[in-house]
Amino acid sequence: MKKVVRRKKRIFGSSDKPRLVVSRSLKYVYAQIIDDDSQQTLLGASEKSKELADKLKDVESRVEASKLVGEYLAKKALEKDIKKVVFDRNGYKYHGRVKALAEGAREGGLEF
């Protein structure tokens, strides 16, 4: 539990630079953009999003699906004038699906 507390002290999102949080399960990957000052979730996207259903039918691997989720989240964030975020990998190692989501978000136009 101490690791979580230490990590949460360092990674904090503000209204200028909200926090991009990645969460994953065995089947899906989820991403949210959170403003910690007002304690609100500004955006969210996952592999279960209805808007991504058509694109995800052609995808063969979960890594590719994660990249699409990152690109979709970046597109939605840019529509709400969010350009810079703080990346919170939520304790997961930076490889595989987490890395693919981050790369997709960067390709979509987010800076972190």
C-alpha cells in the first residue's frame, strides 16, 4: 500500500494539465482523463466504447486495440481543448498494452 501512496503524491493532475490514468483487466483496457483539483473525470474511453466498436472488429491483437483507444481518447481530449496531460500508468509496467495506449495518445496529439 505504501507504494501506491508514494506514487499518488508525485502524480497529480490539475485543470491545466489533467491526469491520464490507464487501467487494464484481462480482457479490456480503460483510460480516463481526470482533473484532480475539482475531482472530476473529464473523459473516458475503453475497448468497450460504442464509438470504437467498428474499428475494433478488424483488430487482431489487444495491443493494437489499446493503441486505437489511445488515439480515440486523444481525439476527444483535443475537442475539449486538452493538449497536455500527466501520464499515470497506475502501477503497471510501461510495456505492452499500456505502452501502446500511450503511443496512440501521443500520435493523436496529446503531450506528456
